[in-house]
Amino acid sequence: MSDADKYWYNLKTGEVQQGFEAPSVDRAGPFDTAEEAARAPEIMRERSRAWAAEDAAEDD
């Protein structure tokens, strides 16, 4: 499956879209399923917390 066929979370509208409907600056993804794309904000928060924890551990 190419990225054009995958699901994306539109950061501007909060909608899940399939393919390249929105400009790249407004998209998060790609995701394999619409359900996963709908969880994009939660996934991004989880990843940000993990990266922050890794950075903090490296600074110690």
C-alpha cells in the first residue's frame, strides 16, 4: 500500500482522510487504518512524552 492510499489525520480540521487530500503541512501520518489515524493526537502526545523522557535521561 502506498502512502497515497493510507490514512492521514488533518491537523487543521481534525478529520481523518485517505490519501493526499490536504497539504503536507496539515497532515499527520501515514496510518494503516482510519481508526489509528483518528488517534493521531493521542499518539503524537505519547511519542512526545517518550522523546522528552529520553532527552531527560540523556541529560542526566
